[in-house]
Amino acid sequence: MTYPFFKPLRIIESSAFIAAPLAGLALAQFGADVIRIDMIGGGIDYGRMPRMPHHEGRGRSLYWTALNKGKRSVAIDLRTPEGRELIQALVTAPGPEAGVLLTNIGTPWLRHDLLASRRSDVITCTIQGNGDGSTAVDYTVNCATGYPAVTGGGSPEKPVNHVLPAWDIACAYQAAFAVAAAVDHRRRLGAGAELKLALSDMAFSTLSHLGLLAEAELLQQDRPSIGNHLYGAFGRDFGTVDGIRIMVAAISSGQWKALVRCCDLGESVAALQARMDLDFSDEAQRFEGRNAIADLIEPWFARRSLREAAMALDEHKVCWGQYRTVTDLLANDPRVNLTNPVFERMVTPGIGEHLSAGATVRASTMERKPTKPAPWLGTHTDEVLSEVLSLGSAEIGRLHDAGVVAGPELDPTAS
Amino acid sequence: MTYPFFKPLRIIESSAFIAAPLAGLALAQFGADVIRIDMIGGGIDYGRMPRMPHHEGRGRSLYWTALNKGKRSVAIDLRTPEGRELIQALVTAPGPEAGVLLTNIGTPWLRHDLLASRRSDVITCTIQGNGDGSTAVDYTVNCATGYPAVTGGGSPEKPVNHVLPAWDIACAYQAAFAVAAAVDHRRRLGAGAELKLALSDMAFSTLSHLGLLAEAELLQQDRPSIGNHLYGAFGRDFGTVDGIRIMVAAISSGQWKALVRCCDLGESVAALQARMDLDFSDEAQRFEGRNAIADLIEPWFARRSLREAAMALDEHKVCWGQYRTVTDLLANDPRVNLTNPVFERMVTPGIGEHLSAGATVRASTMERKPTKPAPWLGTHTDEVLSEVLSLGSAEIGRLHDAGVVAGPELDPTAS
């Protein structure tokens, strides 16, 4: 679903992979007209896994189509001066709702000063690997954050990578936010903005914002490696008698009291506190006593089925969740289907019909519309050249003949 | 550092923990006047670990102060009708730059319709656990995403939690973005907005946006558990002779060629491709051959020191990074110190001087100012009541006497 917050703001997106396309998706789901520019034949992320199976050649990417729904697609030969000129013209086209570039392609011909010489109030948002322009990706940034050294019982010598590209995702929404802020600022004061955002800065500033950097500097300490325990309070996973894992969190004192009541542990917790000389009403002391607390709780889960445990946990308002795989989530979690207004059914060309998430934010006061599926590459080339640059059909035909632009690829599954 | 994009937009933040406070921080670092309201004595996150050591009682939280820098602090007794009336009045105060609430406290007295009856164009952004208003935290949402079932060689029976509160972080920037979009929309069209954002929707919509949900539905498959390998191309960690772990990524074909050249593996890679009947110029086939490729690369690292490996990797423009702990990062990584304009030194009351991250986005065309440190709780109570609500000193005195509001706590370390 999309909401018309930004309608009719136009964003030109020249991008690849996750951070910039996901930022563009957030803007599109809030009503912006996001025009993604790609190399003819597709950029370096166009075939990224997972892909649909296909009897010859490769099937369409579920990754690319997921990140580019709700956008228009223009295919241009980025290597030619004429192709680059077209993109510059698209970015710097006149009008209060135009003049915004979102990119992670750090090419000289998309430099801010070059575009600003054509449109002084242009807004450019460039996502980089490192702030000096050098390459970095989520995985080569994450390794430096210290998280793999403490994930899953890992150590600096045996680091454990997490699987979620968390820094790309954070970068995406940070970039979308920065673009929205710059648009608001331009609306009030008329000034453009050159925005740069490095993936590594995203990661390292998060370490500051969560207190880990000050902890390292002032207390000279790194976080301990504590497996599935949560840091700073009490929480861990437990197994039921029917082999299901459940995550339990007792961060607030209300959550802690609920857990103790649910598992009927009042007396044994009191005895444990006395023995350890700790007060578990204080979250830090719960954290200190976490292993002994977990030992008390473990048998409660081990004697119950998921169904029995879930009923009791819900009855006592314990904060908990069930571990799932994605197929299990999709099949069994009531939060991931059409009863949740965030989700919708979608038919993506070359892929078929599937469940898809619209805007994550729900705006109850505003009309929402279905998200359009990701187009075939180049579907909107002619339409955009005509609409934004006012090119006539003869000129557009010439660009096609010269190989500077391309229209929609044929659906290989249709033949 | 902060940039004056939103100056003088005013946000009233009634919050706890990470997602809402981090959204407020992003807005504050872009120039908004973010006024955080807390219970007198501090909300449930005020003492969250890590804390400074203190000879009696507890030291100040490095977590709370990190998330609340750049904001003003007002302390109000949230349990009293008069205190709640004050907060409603702060949210609905007149003026084009006022009338925005950011919260994750789902209390009836902060309901949108109640506030909208006092100011029809009010913007409220409420972060929830689940969309139905039930409780969920990062840990109890993450378990359902499928990631712990494939992290670090984990399985559904032995899930591995990642340590980074990634959904809280994504939620924060998504919320900041939604607020900025709604402000822009209100500026153009005069309408307010009721924004709701559930942590679980943030996680599950990400599964859609990255293609995992369609993969589960259309291909009936879950991602494999592949340890430190990256999915869909080639990348893994390797160890040097001096015991350092290094992450290498070869996602694009340029990165793959660079890696093969750097490790001088042209011939053995060609032989491996022939033997396995795979073409590693295709990322999916690199992924298929990942274990055999890693076996070829491992000895190259095992024979070199970090210094030797780093020189060769940089010379060949391989995409790589070093695993670190946070203390190691702070001591040795040139991206985390004052040569990086994202960072600044800061003196936080009750904590001392430390490195701190300003706005992650750099706006080269705009003047930036140092971020103000997190205040003591209640530092701005009187100032805000006077400035925003035009209360006189007699009335403010009466509110203090009645225990409805409180001024700054005394610095316990100063006595």
C-alpha cells in the first residue's frame, strides 16, 4: 500500500543493491514518483538471488523486484555521454517537485556541483561505502562494529556474522529521512542540499547512539559474549517439550513480574536473590543473575507444549515470541497475511502473484492505494523522456536507434 | 554535529528504550527542537545498562545519555491528570512548527483523536510492538523472522540471536522519515496525520522488501544456514597468520576479479570451474561453489600477516574489512575519531568527556553545530513550560509544589 504524502515529488534513483533502492522504495510508498535508472540490460544487482527458476537462462530476481516495486524504470546506456546527459537532465528538470537525486553510484557525472550548476536548488543524496568514497559493503563494515565478536557465543578469533544486512537497512531509512528533511527545507527556504551518507558511518554512529562507543572509551570494556541472552536485563530462549524454541524478554520490571508469576517462581526467585545477594527488581542485577534465573525457568518450558506455554504466557502478559523459519512465519503467523493492512497481494511480471508489504507505517487518516509491482526494466523509458524532458517521438526513436536508451525487455517467460 | 534542516520544528517525545528515542535523536540532529518528556525520576529506560560506576547508588546510563543527546528534558508526573493535561497542551500548542508527537507509550491520553480534537492538524507518530497494540520487543520479533534459524550455523532447533537491535534501529529511522513526510505534507496541504508503526511490521515488511517472503511463498524455500558465508555471491571470513580475522566480499564481478587477481588464483579458479562445471563470473554460481572457492583462498591468508594481506588487498582493490571489538575499533580504526566529520568530542553531565557521533548524514552545503549532550532529567522543565505554554513563574511554582513537574535532578556525582 502507498500513501500520497509526497505526491507528486519526483526522485531520480540511480542505484544498486539494498540501501539506495530501499530508500527509494520508502519514498515511493509514501507517494513519491521514483524513477529508477538502470543500465540497459540491468545493473549489477539485476540478477541477484533468489531468482525464479527458468527453463533456459536465469529467472527473474525476487530480490530486485522486491526492492523496486512502486517505481518507474528507465533503461539508459550509462557509459555514453548522451546517456549521462539524459540522466543529468532528468535530475535537474524544473519544478518545485523535481530536482532530487538518490544514488549509491559514485560517478563523477552525478557529482553535486555539476548538477547544481544546472539547477542551483538540486538535492542529491549519495550513499557511500566509506566517507572517503572507498568501497565497503554491509559485511565488510559489520565485521568492524564488534557485533560478530559477541554474537552467538562468538569471539574475536571466531566471529559470527549475522545474516540480516542491518546497516544497509538503517542506511536506507536514514537516507529517505534525509531526503525528506532536505525537501522540507527547500520548500521553506529555497536551498538545495548535498547529502552524503556512508554505510560505515551508519554503523559506527549507531555504536555511539547505543552507548557502546562511550562504554569502550570510558569504561574500557567490550560487551560480553552471552549467546542468546539479551544484554542488560533478563531474556533468553527456551525449549518446549514439543521441540519449539521460544524467546522470552523481561526488560521492564512489569515484564519481569509477569514472567515470575507465569512460571510460579515467586518463592524460588526470592530464595535465589537471597543466596546471590541480588535484587532482581533491578534490571542490572537480573542481568547479573541471568544464568541462575534461566536454570529456574527452563524446566517450566520443558514440561509444556507450545500450546500450553503460549496460553499461560499470554494470560500473564509475558513478553515472548516463537522462533520460526520464513516459510513457517508465512504459513502460521497471523501478522503476515491480508488481515494485516500492511500486506497486500501483488502480481509481479515474470514472477507471479505473491504477498507483499506496502508502506510499513499505517496512516489512518489518509487514503491508501495498492503498490504497483516492479516493472520490467525500461518499461517507462519513453513515457519518462516524453513527460519529464518533453522529448518528441522522433527524438526518442533516434535515442533508441543509437542504443542510448531501451524500452521494456520482452518477458522471456511469455515466449 | 547537527544541521538546521528542521529548525525550528518542535517535536514532543514521550518515549522509552531505543526506537522512539533514536527517531527523536535523528530529528534533533537535523535541527528539530525535540523535547523529551519523562516521568519524574526517570522512565523505565533511565537506568539501562551500561552505566557509569558510582560509589553509592547507580551511575548514569551511557545508553540513555547516548540516545537523548541534543534534546531538551522535561520531567512530569505522568500519572496525574494535571501532568497529562500539560503534555497534551505541549503537543497541541499552536504554530506551524509545533503540533508533532513522537511516542512509543500507547496510553489512552496520548490518543490521536483526543489530540486532534484540540489541534486538528496534529501529527502523531506512535511506535508499537505489534500492530494490534500488543507488546513486542526487538528480541521477541526477531525470533519470528527466520534470521536466528540461519545465523551462525544455527537451526530452528538451535537458533542464534543476533546482538544488534536491528529492528529498533530500522523502526527509528522509518519513524523519523514518516514524521518528516507528514510535516512536508502538512506544510503543503494543511492536514495532520496519525502515523502508526509496529516493530513486527518493520521486521516482516523487510522480509518482503528483500525477497525472502516471496521466496518462501513461490519457491517454498528458506535460506540455508551458511555460517559466515554471504548469501547469493561469494564472501567469507579468513584468518591471517597473526590470528586476525578478515571479511572478504566478492559480490560484484569487479570485486570477484580483484580477489582472484590479488590471491593469484587465476589458474586454480579456472581448473575449479572446469571440474565443477560452474562459471564463477555468475554470482549465483560463485555462491554454489563457495566452499571450494574458500578452500582455495584460505592458504593465501594463512601465510600472510594482517599487514601483508592488507597491503595486497588494498593494492588490488579487494572489498574487505577487519573484524574488531569496539575497544579495538575506537583505538585503531581511522574512521572513528575526529578526522571523521561525523564525530565530535562531547562532555555529558554526570559522565564526562567522550567521543560521540553527530548526524550520520553529512550536508556539505549547510552550517553544522556541535550536538548538545543529553541533559539531566528535567533540566528544561521550567523553560519549556514558560516558552511553549506561556506559564508564569507563580503557576510553574505551584506545579512544582504540587509534585506535577520537577526541575533538574541534582548531580549525584557533584556532592
